[in-house]
Amino acid sequence: MIELKNVERSYKTGHTETWVLRRIGLTIKEGEFVTFMGPSGAGKSSLLNVLALLDDGWLGEYWFGETPVHSLNRKQRADLARQRIGMVFQSYHLLDDLTVAENIDLPLSYKNFPAKERQGMVADILDRFQIVAKKDLFPSQLSGGQQQLVGIARAVVHAPALLLADEPTGNLHSTQAREIMELFCQLNRAGTTIVQVTHSEENARYGKRIVELRDGWHTRDEPLPAKPTPEKTTPEKTTEVGSK
Ligand SMILES: Nc1ncnc2c1ncn2[C@@H]1O[C@H](COP(=O)(O)OP(=O)(O)O)[C@@H](O)[C@H]1O
Ligand SMILES: [Mg+2]
């Protein structure tokens, strides 16, 4: 589904050029659930932004299926992203002056769906994510976990083939984080290819493969054994410890 060949990215500040992605070669197959790990500054977000088509300043080849992204212009890249990709951010990136339902509708408004059909799609996803009761609230009226549910609903409402998530539970409590990870597993089982960035070993175990980056280099790539089903793990007692 995705193939990167020799992808490189650098930033120029004054006279110095800093390389943040070095000759990245990476193949991601349809249906995979991949986790990017590595120290802060390793290039994880930079690589995810390349995959998300949010960045134009890289070199090398990027194949999205049969499409050579490296040969597309900016408008063609934006169209491809709108059709095929959903992105989830650590800090949610919801629009504060839009309601939950309006936030989720936003990616659909970029497509040429009739309004009726859009309403149906938004209603469906509100239902699937069990946030129907929140649909007319504004983001500031929701908890972090609820805001991230909305962030994910917005990212997947147009049924993207690829879901990208940059530290999606970085601002959440462990119980909320687990809920989000379970949701990712459901989406992945339903066929969505997922690439997440996380610092959490526990979150990483929901995925099926770990890609490690260090100083912009792709240093490790390993499959993960299937996560044990929840019944088989020892139940953990979780305590809510106030807000973070
Ligand atoms: N817009 C930018 N301008 C200059 N340097 C940047 C920019 N974005 C990222 N970097 C640098 O690129 C490197 C990798 O950053 P990033 O991809 O955000 O790492 P990670 O997500 O793994 O923490 C860091 O050294 C960071 O300072
Ligand atoms: Mg980052």
C-alpha cells in the first residue's frame, strides 16, 4: 500500500542544514498496524507528516498504491490525502467554535457528497463511537478522551484506507488511552491500515509491528506477537487520579 524509497528530509536554519530523515526505506502493506517508536527528535513526526502528505519538502520516492506521490503537485497531493488518509493529533486539533457534529462533518464538506448523505455519515459515526449525546456540544465542553474520540471520528468519517496518529493518547489518562487503543484495533480489524507514533510500550503492543527511528535513521523493524486477548491478562485495578 505504501512504499518509501530513499526518503530524506532536512531543515535549513541560517547556513546549517539538519537532516531529520535519512534514506528511509519502508514498505507498509494494506491492513498493517505499525508503531513508530524512538527518542524525542528521532524524526517520527516528520516521517508521519510525509506519509500524511502534510509536508512537501522531502526527497525520494513515495508510492501510495500505484500512485507516485513524488510526482504529484500540491493540489493532487491534497486530493489524495482527502480521499484516502485520516490523521489524528496528540492535541486533537478540533475547531473550538464548531460543534462535535460540525467538526466531524468537516472532512466531508471538502468532498462532493450531498448534504443528506453527509448527515447520515456523521450520524453513523457518532453512533458507532457512542458520542451521539455530545453532538451539539463544543470541544471545550468535553474531556480529553472524548475530544480525542471526536478527533478519531473526524479522521475516519470518510473511511480512509490509511489512518495516521501522532501520539494520540499522549495527553490522556491510561483508561482513556486504552479505550482509544481498543478503538484503533477495531478499525484495523475492519480493514483500516494504521500507523501510530507512541512512546508507550503498552500502546505499541496493540500494533503488529514496530519501526524504530533514531536520529532520522530507520534502525529497527520487527513484527510483534499478537496481543493476548483481555480475558487472558490479569485484570488491573485502575484508579482515576484527578486531571493531568
Ligand atoms: N519545522 C522545523 N524546522 C526545523 N527543525 C525541525 C522542524 N520540525 C522538526 N524539526 C527537527 O527535526 C527533528 C525531528 O523532529 P520530529 O520529527 O518532530 O521528532 P519526533 O517526532 O521523533 O520527536 C528534530 O531535531 C526537530 O528539532
Ligand atoms: Mg513527534
